[in-house]
Amino acid sequence: MGVYEAKIAWSRGDQPFLDKRYSRAHSWTFDGGAIVPGSSAPVSVPLPMSDPTAVDPEEAMIASLSSCHMLWFLAFAANAGLVVDTYVDEASGKMGKDEKGKSYLAEVTLRACTSFAGRVPSQEELDALHHQAHDHCEMAHSVRATITVEATVG
């Protein structure tokens, strides 16, 4: 089993802290060197304390689920002899409340639109490939959100 690491860094700088109006902007640094600006979601912490141009944890979770699903889908499509030209997922997520009233990511919808060179799979075959991808996606196994895939050929 792999070990995955990320460095999350925030600094107060010269801004006050106890008034709770400090910036939530921070950075995510990954092992390959990619640095991603992070922040709280503006819906959770209002501007200017949040940075709407940065990635918030909720968006990152949805992107992680979508990316994992896509990578498995591409592998299964290749195994089926299908040549994928493009794969675009307009993924979204919806927060909900659990039985204790705590917020959590309750629903994720993956809207995968795939284009193919050569043979184009039927909707049944496309759905089966997405089902396989979902069954193998480690990120999907790691959340309790209901994940729905709306697959189309574009």
C-alpha cells in the first residue's frame, strides 16, 4: 500500500488573529512539487477572509473523486479496445447534515462526457465501464457520499 503526503502551510503574517478576521488562504505542496493555493470556501467563511480563486477542501474532495474515477475509466476503456480522445467531467457535490446535525459531503454527481476515436461504445457498454471504474476507485471507497455517474458520449 502506498503512502501519500501533502504539506499544508498557513501563516498569519501581520494580520490580527483573535478577531477571527484572518485570511484562510494557505498552500498545498505535493511531493512532485506542485503548489496549489487553498482556502476556505467563501460560502463557509465570507470574503475577504476566504480566497475564491483558491481550491477549498470541498472542491478538492470532488476533484479527487472525479480524477480517481476518470483514471480507472481510462484504464478499463483501453482494456476494452476503446480509444478515448477526451474525457470531461463537470462534477459537483452537495453538502448535507448527518443524524447528529454535522455537515458532510452527502452527494457527488460525476457528469462524464467522453469522446472516442473509432468505435464508439453503446450507452450500456459506457455505463458498464463507469460502473467498473466506480467499483475500483479508492477515493469512492473512502467516502460515505452517494456518488452518481451521468455518462454521455460527446
